[in-house]
Amino acid sequence: MLLRRVVITGIGAVSPFGRGIDNLMDGLLAGRSGVVELPALAEIIGMRTRVAALVTGVDPMEIPRKFRRSMSSMSVFATLAAQDAVAMAGLAPEQLGSGRLGVSIGSTTGSPQTMEEFFREFNADHSLERMKSTLFFHIMNHSCASNVAQVLGVTGRVLAPAAACSTSTHAIGYGAEMIGLGKQEFMLCGGADEFHPLTSGTFDIINAASAAFNDTPHQTPRPFDVRRDGIVCGEGSGILLLESLDSALSRGAEILAEVTGFATNSDPGSIANPDTACIAQCMRLALADAGIEPGEVGYVNAHATATEQGDIAECAAIAEVFGADTPVSSLKGHLGHTMAASGALELAACVEMLRREVLVPTLNLDEVDPACAGVLHQREVAQRRVDTLIKNNFALGGVNSSIILRRYA
């Protein structure tokens, strides 16, 4: 349990629905899909999937060139989202460089687009003559975190967790712990990723990428559905401004939600296939961290990427911990899998679900797979007040994570 209460006072979102939390929620509540067909994927030998969820509505030129030249697309997404989170929270310029604000922002890898460009040039004649001096800043694994810190003038701690699909829940959880322990007063937390064909290819070669809906991209991915056929990769960034409750109260800041529990554990049984017992244990650890019982949770925001192994294991774990009466949904049907950004983007939507007293259903869930029937699937938009929810993310490599959010009171 955290020694100091930690609250959320700012949200930034760059998603396939555009920039800003309102655009994100408008898309989710309207039941829109951010997934589109990318014909260029068909030109890659062996690639079966041709769909992805790409960011729209952002202008990198908003960022001054002296900062932008060291940024890949994922850093641009993270920087714009971080600026929005800071603006929403109302932090003053002197607070950014006070040493009391830290950054915890991760990505799956450094920029894959930059790495491709470098090796294409390098392999042509093994020459470094065309290598750009800013190359390293695009591909270092803490590129997003460092770029955000540079633009905002942050002088506190800088972390860059990397745990694939669990990355931004890790970033938020570790940020909350730093504030809870009194090491920082504010933390900008989240994740970012940019789309690259190799990301989809990674899932395609293990038969985990969606390929059956290439001509009807809005119908995939399909979490929990009997016709689901795998992941649709996406891109974006979600950034949350966390701060101590005392700080938020002293500033008169609007408190959007409270982070009351965080847990992460490792599943050593398989590097690729999730285990129900380990997922259930992760959620129980988060509940224990929050000091609550399962019956106090009113909604589960599932990881649920629309793979058979993942959906079934997570449903079984949710049923084991929460039973069959707690609403459950996944946002992957709307957003695709935005990889390292997914936890933060989905948690940002969860904050808004608490505030707006509404639950977003799982898009493309037409017929529940009997193997996923043990939970209460949210099938349509519902006005419902929920005071406490849990957000799950589970990564290849056996890295699980869960966060508990509570309505501030």
C-alpha cells in the first residue's frame, strides 16, 4: 500500500481517433474503429495481415525543430500527449524544472522506422558517411522519456520501462510508487509506440496477427468473439500526470481519479503463452495493494488482444477472482493494440469512464466464444456509476501488470 495517496490530475492522449482525451472518448462511445487497411503490407513477402490502427490528427511541426530533430514518431506522440497532460493539470513552468517532477515513459523498443532506415543505408556499402548525428536519440530505448524531459525542462527522475504490452502500466505503477514513497511530487507516466510492419510481422509469424478481415478492417480485432483471429497492431501515446494528493489539494487542481493499487508479477511457465493462475495472482496482488476485496471492483478493463490463448486465460482468471457479475470489456476492438501505449491509453479512457459514469463495451464482440463465457461481457454503452475498477495488461515474455483506480472522494 502506498504511504502517500496518489491522484491523477492530467491526461494526454494521441490515438487512432486523433489527439486529446475527448477525441478518444468520442470514438469509443460512438463505437468507431480506428483500424484501416494498409495495402503496402501485402508487398511484404510472407505477411498475411494488412490492417493496422494508425494515429491521425497530429502535427509534429508544433514541436520546435531543435527538439524535433532528435525525435521519431513515437517521441512526437509522447511529447504532444505529455504537453496536454501538463496543461490539463495546470502545472506552472517553474514546477516542471523544480526537480519535483519526474518522467516514467516507456516504449517497446527504440524507433523501428529509424533502425530500418539506418540499416538500409549502412548495408548498401557499409559506410557511415550518411549516418545522421541524431540517429542514436531516435533509437535509444529511453528516447520517449528523454525527449519529453528535454522539451518540458524536467529535472527530476527519468525512467523508461520496457515490457512490451505491460510497458505503460509499469510506467504508471512505478511512477505512483515513487510519489507514494515521497521520492517525487509529480510524475508524467505512460507509454508510446509507432507502427512498423515488423511489429505486425512479429505477431504474424507466430500466427497471432489478424488476417481474416483484411477487406473489412473495422471488424477486427474481435476480443472474446468466437470469430476472433488475432492482434491488430497500432500506435499512439497515453500520458497521465500523477501527483500526491497533498500537492493536488494545495494547488487546487481538479482530481480526476486516484491510483490505489498496482501489482506486477512474472509468469515463468512460458515466454509466449499466458497462464491463468499467474494472471489471477497479479490481480489479487493489486487488490491487496489497494487494500480492497474483489467485490468492491465494479468494472474490469481487460487486456484482451483477441488472441485465443490470451482471451481465454484472462477470462478464466477474471472469473476466478471476480465471478460472473462484474462487467468486463476490452478497448482493443476500437484502438487495435497500441503496444507500449496501450495500458496508458486504456487507463486514460478508464479515468473518463469513472468521471462520466459510463462503460465502454467491447467492439466487434458479436458472439461470445464459449471458452470466454464465464464473465459478464459489457456488450453496449451503459450509463453506470463505478467507484473502483481494475486495468490489466499482460506482455509476451510473461510480464503481467494490473492497476486499481478509484473515484476520488
